[in-house]
Amino acid sequence: MATIQDIAKHAGVSAATVSRVINNSGYVSTETRQVVEQAIAELNYVPNTHAQNLRRGSTRNLGIITSTLEDPVLARIEPFMQFANEANYTTTLFNTYNDPNRELETLDRLKAKELDGIFLIYRTNDWSKIEPYTQFGPIVTLHNIEDLDLNIQSVYIDHYSGYKMILEDLWENGARSFINVLGSRTGINTKRRIKAYLDFCEEHQIEPHDFEPFLGIGGIEGGYHAVELIDALEEKPDAVLAHSDEIASAIVSQYHKRGVRMPEDISVVGFDNLDISHLMDFTTVDYSIHEQGKNACRLLLNELGAGAYELAPLNFQLIKRNTTK
Amino acid sequence: MATIQDIAKHAGVSAATVSRVINNSGYVSTETRQVVEQAIAELNYVPNTHAQNLRRGSTRNLGIITSTLEDPVLARIEPFMQFANEANYTTTLFNTYNDPNRELETLDRLKAKELDGIFLIYRTNDWSKIEPYTQFGPIVTLHNIEDLDLNIQSVYIDHYSGYKMILEDLWENGARSFINVLGSRTGINTKRRIKAYLDFCEEHQIEPHDFEPFLGIGGIEGGYHAVELIDALEEKPDAVLAHSDEIASAIVSQYHKRGVRMPEDISVVGFDNLDISHLMDFTTVDYSIHEQGKNACRLLLNELGAGAYELAPLNFQLIKRNTTK
DNA sequence: TTGAAAGCGCTAACAG
DNA sequence: CTGTTAGCGCTTTCAA
């Protein structure tokens, strides 16, 4: 491979001049520039990225860390990548498969200057272990960190009002008993959903249902499992609220197979407004998940001084389809 | 950030020795090793990747190039990434959005030593433009390149027999007229499917249908469009064969909405056996798409001398569900 | 078993 | 406007 020296020789100039041409920095006469550009073209030269990065002390590469690659995660990753690409940043995706060590190793890449910043979608380590890394580069997350005094930005969105929105709509259409299919026991989203549900119950003077065993449910298999749990219930609920479209799709799928009619026999609602909700025609909540991914990137680039992007507002919107009245 | 020199000083040894410890190369006495390891731990040292890469002339990073991020593509990317990760390789995903220049720029990263090898899922440039890059690193693709004399490996799988399998099964169950919803007009998969269909027609002495306007159909929107095209037909077919589960999901979705019963009114078959086919309960063909992604990685690592992996065999299997008799 | 020294390819002062 | 020079942080001969 040709190096900058080869180009310099070929063009009869110094390496510094070639560098100036490549980077469009400093003064270069039009003639010299042309000669250099021709040499570059002739020798088919591409600068060695490692040398550039070593010299500059930065990459134009953002890391994306997740613990799973399910649809709702992908729905954030894609717009993030696209936005980064447009800003001329590269992205590297790391799946930790929920292994805390892998997560730490990946954060080390920030130290190793391999990554300029990180979009930490799902974390597995304590914040106290993660935060020290911010001295090596910005970190943005999907988690809620409002209460914590951390140097980490977040694109978290409080599910409370979105969830309440669903409940109220179901109520208006006659539903009186509900099952909340919830995710991570410790997650903030679960807490906020529970809060919304409890508040709702109080306002409408109804008895809340037991959250167990509907906690910690995830993935398509989780959705199938939820259906079995509901089947085992003595009193069937009027409506099932899934915490994601992925779960909802599995539930809807099972009901279709069993000939359970929606919304006549039971209502089902998802969350996220992914393609699947459209395809399977079930009610869900949209909150610009796409823009959320982009916002993560905007935040990161702003912190890196690579732009001054305004964040897009994220609003809840109920998307009514055929699984609710 | 601490550098190798800092560690050397701290441990009272030379940088060379630290390097030996880091890389587990050459001779280091147990004592020295311990002292160095302690220094590394104390100073929280992580080697600068760019310096390493510059020195070594290689990264442990594989590029994945695609022109779109739809489900069938993701279904290959995920296992590829996982396999690479396990072999201690990093992956970087590039979406060209069908822009030939972006594709070339990404291939340039091979030259720039930024990528050790490339999984070129979908290409947009001519092979003649792509092949020269193989001198800078191995390229593996999903495209068929059997006929061409290229230095590019492929995990292509001929759809002929898989497609024939579907047709025969439909025939046995009474279907006599078909619509083939086909992809890229120039793609080999389309050609092989057409060949399978024409052979099938000849064997069963039936008249093939016009391929137009069912060519070049892709994405969910494409599936919706296909349904409209079929509606406009004078004679309704007994069965619709989609070239991917994505297309099939859109078709099935539309039919559900319109109250068209499957398989009573019409049969629908997909291809790929993605999650969605299971969720929406439609018949499809499995051919270890997951292993195909891994094979791509195996091939790449073999070429890089980073292993001697055996390829997994890819076989067709008809997965019958409720959209066919 | 260890250290000295050279150099991977590039950029950025600085001097002219 | 252009060239000289130093050095980013690491690995790898070579010599001791």
C-alpha cells in the first residue's frame, strides 16, 4: 500500500503538503493541490486510519452497547447508526449478552481511544462502575438516571403517561379488569407502569391485580408464557397490556391460534409501534422510538463538540387497531 | 491516560517487557510479570488500540456491508456478529443505502487497514469494481458468484430446490394456479425461482403465469402492493409464493384485514423462517439462515488464518403452518 | 530473560 | 504557501 511518503515523492512535494490536501487544512496552492490529487488517484492511495487516529487521539467511531438484539433495541440502533453515518461517524455494535465483564471490556475501548463515545442501551453493571468511564468519553443511555447525580446523559422517556393513556382508553371502551405484563422487576419502566396502573385503579375505584407472576417477562417466549399464565387465571381479564410490541405480538399470535377473538373476547395492547404491530394489526403506543435513537446520537455528538443538534421531542400517541374496542 | 511507558517506569522495567506481558509473547520471568501486571492494574492501563494496530498492520475488525437493514438481512448479521465476537473480532456495520459510492468508500477501509475482511451482504457495484479490493483483505458475499472467476467467497445457496419443494407441496394439496412474487429482476435468486417454477409447470403440464408485474417487489410496502396486484387479476390464484417472509408477512397481514381466509380462499407461503412467520403462523421454508451468517464469518476467519472452521451444511426444510393446506 | 532503538504512517508546530 | 522535524503509543528485531 502506498503511504503518504510515496504520494509526496510522486508529486514532488513534502508529506506535510499531502496531509494538507487530504485534510483540507492550511494553505495549498491550486496547482500543488492538483498535482497531489493526481498522485493520490494514480497510486490509489487511502490514508491509514490507524496512523491518523493515533496522531489525532480520536476516532470517529461511536460504540453501541446492548445486552440483547431484540426488535425494540434494533428500533433504536438503526436510526442511531443512520444519524451517525450522516455526521460521518462510524458505529460499532457490541452485544454483551448480559455479561458484566464484556460490558466493562467494551467500556475500556473508550479508554483505548477506540471509541469516541458510547450509546449504552442496556447496562448490566452498577452505575458506580460505569460512571468513571465518562472521563474518557461521553456516554448516553436509554435508562433513567434522573435521580442519580451522574455525568451521563439519557434519552429516557417516562412511560407513566403513555401507560395511563392506554388504561383510560380501555376503560372508556368498557374494560374493567386488566393484566399488566411487565418487564424487568427492578427497571424504572416497570415501576412507572405500576404507578400508573395503581393511580388509575384508585381513580376508578377498582382493585388492582397481583403483579406476580406477570413480572420479569421478556422476549417472544415470554409472551407465550404470559398467555399460559392468563389461561390459568380463574377470572379472565378484559384486557392485557404488554410492555412491548414484541411481547404483544407473541400474545396476539397465541390468541389467534387458539381462536380467541380480539377485541371481543379480550383486548391486547402493545407498546413501541414497531412494524410488527402494524402487520399484526394490534393497538399500541407510539413515542417516536426512532427519534429516540437519533436523540441519543445527537446528544453524543453535541458532547463531542461535533455539532449542536436540537433534540426532537418525544410524545406519546395511542395507535388504535383491531385488538381493542 | 497511562501509556506503556508509564507502566514501564512504574514497574521499573522497559516498555518492551510490558509489551511482552500484555501480549503474552516472548520470555518474561514470573516475578517481572507480576510486577508489571500490578502496575497495569494500579494505573488502570489499557493499551491504545490505534498504536497497536498501526504497528501490527491489522485490526481485529470485520466489516459488514449491506444496502438495507431489513429483517432477512439482520437475520444473517446477528449470527455473524456473534460468531465474530466469540473469535475475539469486532464488527462494524455499514449501510450503503444503495449508494455505490458509499459502498466503494467502505471497501476503501480495507485498504486503510481499518477492516481485516468484509462480509458484503448486498452489493451495488459491479464485481469488476469490487474484486480489486480482495488484494487488501478477504471478501465474502451472499450473492452467487459461481459462474464468475472471482477471488471472492460466497455463502450463496441456490433457491431452486427449496422453491420446487414448496410448489410440489402446494400441488399435492390441490393448488393448480400460482403467483410468484419475485424480487430483484436481475438477481440470481429470482432467476432460479423462475427456473424452478417453469420446470414445475412443464412437469405438471400447466401454463405459467406472467411474471410481470410481480417482479422487483421488496419490503413490507411491496407486499401490500402485491396484494393489490393480485386483487386486480381476473383469475385469482390458488397460492401466492413470496420470496421472503417479510413480503409474506405483509401479504398475510393484508388478507387478514380483508377477511380473506387462508388457506381456504388462498394459500400463502414465505421464505426464510424468520420469527415473524412463526408469529403470524404462515408456511415458509427454512434453510438455516442463521448458520449462513455464521458460515460467512467462518469463511472470513479461515481466509485470515484466524481459524480452520468447518462450514455448516445448509438444507431446505418446508415448515408447514396455517396458510397452506 | 531483559533493554535499546527503530519505525509503523500520519499530523501539527514551527520556520522559512 | 511549503518543508523540516518531532512524536502519537506500540511491537519487534537485535544485542546483551
